[in-house]
Amino acid sequence: MKTIQLKVNGAVHSISCPPAKSLLDVLREDLGLTASKECCGKGECGSCTVLINDEAACSCIVLAGQADGQEIITCEGVGLNPNLDAIQESFIEEGATQCGYCTPGIIVSAKAFLNGIDHIPAVDEIKTALGGNLCRCTGYTKIIKAVQTAASRNSSEKEPVKG
Amino acid sequence: MLVSNIEMFSPSSLSECLTYLSQSSKKHKLIAGGTDAAVRMKEGKWRPEIWINIKNLKELRYIEEKDGCIHIGPLTTHTDILRSDLLKRKADVLVEAAREVGATQMQNMGTIGGNIGTASPAGDTIPALYVLGALIEISSLNTKRLVPIEQFFIGPGRTILRENEMITGILIQPQHPNEIGIFQKLGPRKAQSISIVNVAISLKMIEGKHCHGGKIAFGSVGPAIIRAKKCESLLSQGPLTEELIQNIAKVAWKEVLPITDGRATALYRRDMASALLERGLYRLLRRWENR
């Protein structure tokens, strides 16, 4: 066992766990943050995506001991009802979810992507950014549309208020 | 060994890490990005007694040019490579290869040292490092050696690294203004895939379609990376016309040594190695003409 410090969604936690336990299991089992999902368990599907120091990573293959002292953002940290983020509002508006298993990972990847740009992205850019997130139900059309909708919301929010 | 019993040591400096490697009596393994190591642990293939976590050794994460060489720290991530203006200018083929590694999450986590140390015949950055004449700096507590990348691998997943050693640097030759490179990959899908075949090409151009030679390295079509020296020898035989390019591609079909595995058959790999090289040469020429 090892004691690790994690800053998750802004709150600092001290957790005692085996150092080779996956970060995903720590988030779900020790902290009760169950938005991030285990699907493939080997970093191929992206349903466990979280931000580690602002960069998207697959939490199922990050070991807890490696995450010690790092800053983690999960889908819960992007936004929770009723304070949803623009990207989450857009997913609801566009109906970009079906079974929902991949959705939290996609929201986190999309959030990281939109944080790094200040334009409305083209379809190809979104495909590249979300290349590591697989969805097996809806197809990607609505997901891509939702990311574009969120980008246009973000940019309209940034515009200076007239008058 | 159960996962819950594996310990972890996170050295705070390179010297602390090398000291540990030289003294450790436990069965240890290094872990950086974890994109391979953690997966192998979960699959039960790798169960060391202790992980040596080097992910946060910041002193091994850098890209800089000095003394006529580009030095890359082994903990440099693929994302770092994609963002580097120096590498975009002087090692274009490596940037292209890093872009083809997995997808965003893997590029953020995975490191170039890990890609080399894992020694997968399908590792995407390795053929690019071959054509850039890479040297691998290997250190132990008391020794340091520089090894050409061709001599680093001894088989799939196997390298010359000893128990007490680790990769501490990667040196590549910067490209001259007349050198251009390209990386071509065929995977089962566009993003997040393991190569069925990949090829890195670097050409020294002279005038028009004439080139002064170059290097070609294939991945995933042999037990280690294959330098296609017969193909290379044809590069400078005349202008790179359609006919010559097609001839070179035919030679590549014979020069690669693929096997059949879960991803593709040997015959398909030969066909695709030939096609990727042909396409890569056409694309390189177009880039050279439009530069």
C-alpha cells in the first residue's frame, strides 16, 4: 500500500491504495467518481479518458502511483447538473449519445480539444482530436456536430457585449 | 505476483534512478508513459516486483539542438514532438511518425524512449529514427555508451539494454535544407491503430527529380526494422521517374521479410510495403516540387 495525493476536480484527496492499481479504479472505487468507464482496459477506446495536468489520458493504464501529486479532471469536473458545461449542453441538444458508455470520455476529450483552440473546428480536426474515443452505437455524426455547436457557443460567449 | 502486491519507486532524479538500478535486488521494470507497460501488467505478461516510475523525471524531457545534433530526452512525449518547431524544420519524418502513434491520449502519455525500449517491430517512431541516423545514449551508474539505433534491437521486444541500464538520450542528425522525409503507415483504421506496415523515407534532393541518395526503413515487416538498402542504392541511379519509382517499389517487395500474424498476412504486407514506398516517393517528390 502507498499513500498518494491526488487533486481531483479541484479537491485534494489522500488515498491509500496499491501503487499499481489503475487511476481509473481509484477514481471509481476510492472516490466514487463513476463517470469515467472501463471498457477495453488497455487504452484503445477512450471511455476512461480524464485530463491529467490538462492533457487527455486514458486513466485505465495510468497507475495510481504515477498519478501521485498530479491534477486530474474527470467528466464530473467538466460540469454537473445543473451547472453543465457548453460541451455537455451541446451533447444533449444534438442528441449525441445513445447508450452513454463512451460519452464521459468523449466529453473530456472534447473539452481538452476546445480548451486548446479558439475557432469553430472543421470536421477533420474534430475527427483527429476524438480519434482515441470509440462509440459503438450512434456513429459519430451527432458527436461531431455537438462539438461544433459547443465551439460556436464558446465563441459567442467570448464576443464582447455590444452597446 | 498480484497487481496489488507490486511496489513502486519514483526516483526524483536521474542519478537516484541509476543508483537504484545498480543496487536493486528486486525484479524491477521501468515505466514511463505506461501505454505498453501497464497494458502488459494487466494482461499478466509483465509482473515485476517493483515498478520504477520515471514518468516525472523532468530532466529527461527536452528537445534541443547543440553541437550539430538534435538531442531528444527519452521522456519527451509524442505530443511534445508534434509541437516542436525545431523538429518540424529539421526532422519532419519524426514529427509525421509521432502523429501516427495511437491517438491524442496515447500521444500525450507515450514517450519516445518508451517506444524505443518496448522494441515492438511495429513501433512508429523507430523507422523514422533509423532514417535520421539516430544514436541511443545508454547509461548505467558508472558507464555511458552511444549506440547506433541499428545495433540497439536484437529481436521483437528485445534490446541490448542491461538490467542496470536505461536510455538517457536520443541523438539525431538534423536534416539539411535539401533533405526531406515522409512517414507512411497502413493500419486497420486511421486513428489509434498498430501498424500493419509502415515506412520512413528521407531523401537528399539535388535538382528537379534528381536525388543524391537517401534512406528507407520499413517497420512491422520483419523481426526488427528493415533498412531497405537495395532500394536505397537505386535512388541515386537517375531522376526519380515513374519508371524508376515503380522499380524501387518492386525491389521493396522482395527486400522486406514479413510474417503472417493477427493483423495481416505476409503476402499482403509485402504488397502494401511496396505500395506504401511507391506512394511515399511520389508524395515526397510533389512536396519537393511545391516547397
